[in-house]
Amino acid sequence: MTKFDNIKTTKLLSIAADAKTIKGQKKGYLTGILYLAPATQAGVGDMCPKRSKGCTDSCLYTAGRAVMFSSINQARIRKTREFMNHRQEFMQALVRDIYRLKRKAKREGLTPVVRLNGTSDVSWERIKFVPENGVEKTTLAELFPNIQFYGYTKNPLRFKRLPDNWHLTFSRSESNDDAVRQVLEQGHNVAVVFNKLPNTWQGKPVVNGDETDLRFLDPSGVVVGLKAKGDAKADSSGFVVQANL
Ligand code: SF4
């Protein structure tokens, strides 16, 4: 089987595969998430250009080293290599998978939504490709104007010229305070990992981001509080904010 044959049959999106997105179903949404290998783990470039040391350590430990030899991790590495080495075919396979998500959501009476950076920070909204049976280059947002795309990013430049159906929440790290201020001033939301959730942070109300993954439903101008999990609990880089409660 060639790489291209392989990608034709590969399911790229995980659908309702984790506890957080399953909670979203109770609110009427079916989430498809794409998990790539974070940072430089796949050896084909950096999937998170604005990552910090603290987030990388915490992410790689949870998503990487702990499951280094598992089939899940191998699949993420393979998808990442296909994305970097066979971009056109990868995007066409992703389109087929979004149609699959739409069909499944319709059968179940749910609204399909897509999160492409489960464990990466790629500027998907800027990627142009030629769809199957198409001739002109397009983007995912143009091809699926009725699908809500969403996710987190540490790249403040992604907020410029965002398509209407693309929602981003900025993600704080121990080394991007200036960008946090700038993004909050622009009225976007910022996700912060805390030891314990406070009521406010930097003068903004804190909402509990662990209740669902549906960030596009959050009101504007809030801080999305996430509780430190796994290895992040032992963070000493400043990535986890120690809230004084
Ligand atoms: S930017 Fe996000 S996905 Fe990338 S290493 Fe940091 S936490 Fe993980």
C-alpha cells in the first residue's frame, strides 16, 4: 500500500472520543478533533511555533513520552508526517472526514463542529488546497461555511483576518504575557491553566473551561480557566498559574 492509498482510508478526525467532547453532545454538538504529534515530535517541523518550554514539557509528557510506543502516538506521528509531506492529499482526506462527521451528526440529530488543533497549533484557516473534483484553490472555512471550527492558539497573529466560522481562544503560557494583554484588550478570550480556579484573573471573570470543550459558546472577554492535570500539576515553569484563593 502506498502512502496515498493509506491516507485515502485513514480516519483523521476522532469523533466523540474523549470525555470532554462527549460532554458537548449533551449540549447538542458532535465534535471531530484532529490530533497531530505536538511540537517537533514527528521530526518533520514544529507543529506549535509559539509554544513555551512549560507547555511543551507538560504536553509532551502527557501526549508523548508516556505513550511513546503506543499505537495512538504512532498514528499521530504518521498523520503529522502525511500533513507535512503530502499536504494536498491530506487536506482532501480531511475534507472527506468532515463530510463523514456531518453525516454522523445528521443521523444523531447533532450539530457538527471541528477542532483541528487537538495537540498542535497549525494555522489551518490559511491553508489553501484544491478539493477533489475541484479546480480552484480554497480553504476549509470556504468549503464548509456552515461548520463551526474552533480551538486554542498561542499564536496572536492568527486572530488577524479570522474567517467568520472560526473561533479561537488564546492560550496563555509562562512567556507570553504581552500577547495575553493584547488579545484581552482586543476582546478575545484567553485560556489559563490554574492550580485552582479563581473567580477573576487580570480583572476578567473566569469561566470553567473543563465543563465542555465548546469554546465558541463562551461569552467574549472572559478568561477560560483550566485546572492543571497530569504532569502539569508539578509544573515549576510558571505555565500553571498559582491562584491565591
Ligand atoms: S502549543 Fe499546545 S499543543 Fe503545542 S506543545 Fe504547547 S500545549 Fe502542546
